[in-house]
Amino acid sequence: MKTVAFHTLGCKVNAYETEAIWQMFKKADYKRVDFEEEADVYVINTCTVTNTGDRKSRQMIRRAIRRNPDAVIAVTGCYAQTSPAEVAAIPGVDVVVGTQGREKLIDYVEQYMREREPINAVGNIMKQRKFEELDVPSFSDQTRAYLKIQEGCNNFCTFCIIPWAKGLSRSRQPENVLKQARQLVDAGYKEIVLTGIHTGGYGDDFEDYKLADLLWDLDQIEGLKRIRISSIEASQIDDRVIEVLNASEKMCRHLHIPLQAGDDAVLKRMRRKYTTEEYREKIMKLHEAMPDVAITTDVIVGFPGETEEQFERGYRFIEDLKLYQLHVFPYSKRTGTPAARMPDQVPEEVKHERVRKLIELSKRLTVEYARRFVGEVVEVIPEQPFKEDPDSGLYMGYSDNYLQVAFPADPEWVGKVCRVKIDRVDPEYCYGTFVRVVDEVPRPARVG
């Protein structure tokens, strides 16, 4: 039996696509082995979001070549898409496929095994108008299922290379999304996380079917307990989406809404499609529609030209909004983007100090939000033993509003909905007491 090993760099979308590629190899009777082991085929799914992503991708390609010089080395993903010649020029790379046409990856690998001629199958991603169907009926070691509904992005933010790596926004046909959602529920998943590069842009390329329509259709699927949106832009949370969030009993009280900067001048230079006031209005509307909603966000600090005053203004803006958690990134130059050529690049030590301040703020906001639930009972789907202390008998999982909860649990409860009373919180976890398994009890519908 031939063996295949995978390494994924970058985002959750890449992780989803690696799982989909593995399903194809599995159907072709390959056995999956660890990337550090010797394999007949290595698939490296690359990232190009920063220059560091490119460098790490090259490192992993070379590591696979060293591990087994006779193996077939197949490189796919974003770095392969934006720099195919650079990837193909690495001695030992045999097959290069970008971010489209991956359903033919096995054919290319087997063709290479027969002919021993390198294959570069990267096409022009900007010409792609159809969503690439990659099914993932189950996930290795996961209790939450990811379901990719959208690909590409039309935003062209000045710091981002992604439209050139993933192409323009393309939505998955609703019937295919719903079919796969039903498969995942039949496989035992209680929670589905909708994912994409620009998830909120779902349906922009359809006539009369948008994200709100998809959410309502998913809401009708029997046996599905939770629907979580991995990320959505503030500009795409319209009244119809808010209506679903308010009325559906399955929508998680958690939204990840990238902010990137809390200052209007910086947002404009980033070419983001909203002002801080518009962002604030959306957050307020969401709090009305979904009391106790947890809002997480992304923030880039040290964007070219960001002054101390602009940073402080952003800091206060985030503090006032009472967000739940921040993912903080120092601005990183990406060759080929307008921001990389901007004057007034911010010194590294200034960026690191700003990152530190925002991480401290994030911890404080997390505790403030989580404290509201001490003494309350929340529903948690345990995922795995508590990694801070695997022998403690504690398991951890997420509540619908994204509290990371550790509590004493039985291994057979993994993947089931459990009621847990929150006893105490710290910046990382909430600790709770198990109440009961409520696997078949739906959460009461929201009113208001």
C-alpha cells in the first residue's frame, strides 16, 4: 500500500483543503503517515500571506525532500499559486498545483510516477469563476466540522496578497453545501463551522441567494445543533443576517469580525470598506439581536504610517466596544502589495510594544466577558483532554459563545452536548462542573 504524508501551512481554509485532498488519496487506497515519517508521496499545502509564509513553505518542501529523496513531492496552495516557477525550481519538487484544479492532484502524482517528468499545473486564478468542489465527509480528531462555502476575495486590501493567491470571490452551490452539511450531521457532528476566505461574501456571485438564505436552509437540518460562522466582515452583516442570528436557535452567539485598525485614517490606507463608526453601529446592532454575543476580532498593529496617537485611538475604541478576544498581528511586509511600498514603515520594536499592549487588553476583555457567566450553566461540546494537564480527568470544549471550558468529563461524552456550570475563569479558560449530557435537547429559541 502506497503512503502519503501532508503538511499544512497557514489558515483554517488550507487545513480544510488538506483534509479534502487526503480524502482523495484515501479513496485511491493510500495510507496516511506522519509528515516526519518516510512516505511515497509528500503533499505540502503552502501559505503566502506573508514573506515568512513563503520561507516556511520552502523549508517544509526541503524537509520532505530530505526525508525521502525518492518520494513524489507535490506542492499546492497559495505560495504555489503566486510563485509557481520559484516552487518548481526547488530541486526535488515534482508536481506543482495552485489553488484550483486540485481534484486532479492524484492523477498528476501517478502520471509523475509513470513518466518521471515534472508537472507544473498552475493556471491563471483570476480567470476562475467556479467554486472548486472539495468534499470533506469527516475530520481527523475533531468534534467540530468545517464546511467550506466560499473561495477568493474581491477586497484587495493594501496589505493583502490573498486575491492573487485565491482569486476572486466564488460561492459554493447551495445544494452542495446542504448536501455536505447533512453528510456531516449523519457522521455525528453536532457543530458545523462555515468557512471561506471571505465567508460573508457568500452569494455575491449569485442572483438571488445570499448568506442569510443559506443560514436559514442550514437551520432546517435535523440533528444539527450549532452553526458557527468562522469570520464575517462588518460590511456584510446586513439586516437579513442579523434577523437569522436573532431568530435561529442554532446560530452560535459568537462572531469573528475583523477590525484590523481602530482609526479611520489607517482603515482608509488599508482600503477597508468601513469606518470605525460603521463598525461600532454593527456591533451595537448585534448586541441587540443576540444578547451576550461574543465578538472576536483581528487587529494589525504598526501598519505603515500608524502614529502613536492613531494606535492609542484604536486601543480606546476596542476597549469601549467590550470585544471578547483579539487576534493581534504586527504588520508584516508582503512583497507585491501596495502597503509594502508605503513610506513611514513602523520600526519593529514599536510594533512589538503595541502588540504587547493589545494582548494585555485582550486578556482583560476575555476575563471581563467570561466573568458574566460564572454561576451560569452553558452548553459545551467536549473535544479533547485538557492539554494543560492531560491526567487531570478534565476535558475541554467550546460553549456556543466561544468560552473555552475545562470540566471533569467522561471520554464517551466527547462530541456530545453537555451542560456545564461555570465556576471560575482566567484569561485562557473557564473551569466548570458537569451537570448533565443533553444531547437530544435543543436550545430554546431566542425571542426578541
